[in-house]
Amino acid sequence: MPMTPGADCLTLMPMGDERTDEELMLAYAGGDMLAFEMLYRRHRGTLYRFLLRSLRLRADADEVFQETWSRAIAARARYRADAKFTTWLLQIAHNLVIDRFRRARPQASEEEADTVFRNLDAPEEDRPDHVLSEFEQRRRLQLALEELPEEQRVTFLLRMENGLGLEEISEVTGAGRETVKSRLRYALARVRARFES
Amino acid sequence: MSRHDPERDLNRLLDADRGEYGALYQRLSRTEPPRRIDRAVLGEASRAIRGNHRPARAQRWLIGLGSAAGVVLAAGIAWQVGQQVRTQQVVAPVAEDARARDSGFIPVQPIIVPAEPSSTGAMSARIEELAAQPGAKTEPVVAKARAAAPVARPQAPPPAPALPAPPAPAMAREETPLPDVRDTATAEAFPEKSERDDATSAPQAKSAPAESDMGGTAKPSEIRMGSERESDARRTRAMSPQAPSGSVQLRNNMQLAPEVWLAEIVRLERAGRRQQAIENLRLFQRLHPDWELPESLRRLQE
């Protein structure tokens, strides 16, 4: 059932559509609104959480989320099926996030992470995740994510939230494969440091 | 005491379960976008495909058709206006004169490009010859054209009703007070005579210019009508704040071929109507600035 513009996406009955993201996007570019609704349902949550955790402010996340979809809609005619839809959508979102970072403040240096690595040698048995409550663990992970330098945070989130592999993260962010690996290592070290502090 | 291996941690992160923090991350709050944003995005997507899916072609087609129709319409209007202007110029110069008098401007006449003005000497001789001919004042060019092509054309409107003569323009009035010797008596009896002639005898001026403008004496009937016409003329002057253009004589001369007009100027000068000749010459030079004047007229200019 196609949605009218004023309708709420969440009131829709679940739509069983076997089509891939790419097929849905092409169908939407051809005028199939139902295909877009399906596509939106599939990706709205992960995209929103990626943006919210990257930008940390709900207002910013709302704005960039809407802008991302807006650009995807505007560029539907240029979409080619050989590009994976998730990667394409996240590329748009990532570019907007980076723009937002640049406007907000200068990039944090990665030297801080080296210090974190040096102080990371804690005994396995003393790892706090063994002793902290579930609530506390989630709170600490949340804080750790927020404290990550922007590029590390985005890279880490693309892996954790969106499930992208090294190649895909590299494609989305425009960074080299080794750079992506390095950022992930630093991010992990910082998260661990937060848990062990 | 075990130390963490960053490479091993990275490999675990890249595993399907995303390592030791993967499960914890999945338990973080599953925040969703606000519903208002859902509505906004879906609305935009819907508008986008409704806005330019297929109708884009139709819109382009409509724009093209509209543009073509506009061009055709503009061309049609321009053609119609051009036809009307031509018809008015050829068929109703008298009516145009009357309108022009009413609106207080001299109608713009097409400047007749002289056929390669010949040398000054030859031109002077030609002008002298024309000036010497009795009744040399020929028909205006437009009148000639009318006579040459009497094909069924709409009839010219009847001559304008005998409107009281509009006052002469300020410049002309300043210069005209020098009366022709032969006109003195008439001018004394009817100070408004020349102005009356302008309006009331426009058609007659062409057929009998000698009587109206060329110094003919007043007839008794005109003298009887004098005071009445004079009061009419005064009334008209009082009603029109601006003085209209010069005399009908001057306007008629404007329509003459350049060499014929120059001959007329020479004739006016010889007839002792120097002021009138000067006025004609000034107007001639405005309309034909490139025309080389014969020596006799250059002297008049000075």
C-alpha cells in the first residue's frame, strides 16, 4: 500500500519485499513510491543511529538524517545498480557529517590515542566489564563512543552500527584500507581504556 | 597479567559478532528517527516522483508550445500595427494632422532619402528652375503617392469639422510677427487670420495656397465672419495650454520632396516673405541635415 505524504511510516504493515536495496532504489527512480518506502524502512534506524552517535546531538542528527535522504532522493536518477545502496547512502551521510565536524571544531589529534595505548596494559582478570553492571557497561560504551575522535568514531560506528567491512568503510570514508584499520585499532583501545578507567 | 593485542582485537572486531563489544553495542538504545522526519522524508520522496515523473516531458512540450505561440502572437501584433500605421499614413494624412494638432506635436513623417544629392551648382540650378515655375508649389509627396495609386482604398475620413485654429507654437509666433507687406491690411483687420487658416482650411490650403497663405487679400465675406471666427480662435487658445505646431503651410511643405521644398523656400524669399522662408529653411535642415544648401539659401540662413 503506497503511503501518502502525510502518512506515518510506522503505521504501515510490514512489507515483505524480496527485492534488494539496489532493485528498490532503481524502482523508486522509475517512479515506484512503494519501493522507496521499503528502502526507507530498512535503513532509517541504522542510518539515524549512525548519525546520532557520530554527531552526538539529536538536533544535528535529525537535520543530517533528513538531508541525507533528501540528497538520495534528488540523486535517484544518477544512481547505478553497480554501487551498493548502503555504501552510497552512507557516503552521502558521511560527507555531511564531515562537513558538520569541520564547521564545529578542529579535528582532535590522534596522538592522544597513543597515550591511551601505552596505559592500556591492564590485567585480564581486572577488566571492568566483568564486574560492571549491564547498565553501567552500556553507559560506559556510550561515553567511550562520544569521547572518540571524530574520524575514529565514524569508522568505529560504520563497523558496529552498519556492519561494514574494511573495504566498504574505506569506500565510504575515502580513506585507505590501512588507515581504516588504524582508526579501528585506536578506537578499540580508547573504548577499552574507558572501561578500565 | 595479560596484555591486549591490538591486532587480535581488530580481527575480533571484524568478526561477524563484532568482537567483545559487539554484543554490548547491540544492547545500546535503538534510537529511531522522529516521526515528523519520517513524514517529511516520505513526503519529499513522493513529491519528487510526482513532480517530475513523466510530466517533465509534458512540461517541456508545453513550454515549447507556449513560446512558439507567444512569438507568433507578437509577430501578428507587430504586423497588424505596421499595417495600421501604413494605412493611416497613406489614407488619412488630414485626419492625422488634425489629431496631431489636438495632441500638440508634429507628426513624424518618413524622411525621404534624396536620390544622391547632386553637386551644389546643379542642385541650385534645379531649385532655381522649380522656384521660377508659376504655381511651382507642387503636391506633397504623400499626395503624389495617393494620386499614383488610386486603387480601392478605404475612403479618407471627412475633413475634420471646422475646429478653431490652435495657436501657433511659441517659437513660430515669436518669429512670425514680421508681416508680409501684402498681408498688412489683412493682418490688421484679422490678427488671427493665419491661425484660422491653419485649422479651417487645411484641405483648401493645398488647392489654393495662394489665397490663404500667399498674401491674398481678404474677401468681404471673410471680413463679415471675422469677429465670430476670432472669438472662436481665442476660445480655443484659452482651452489649449500648449501652443501646437506651426502653420499648415509649414507642415505641408514638410511633405514636399526636398528640392521642391527648397524651391518653395526660394520662392518665399523672393516674394518678400523672408521670415517664413527662414522658418521653412530651419525645419528643412532639421529634417534633412545632410542636404547641401545652395548658396542663396545659405545666405538666408545667416
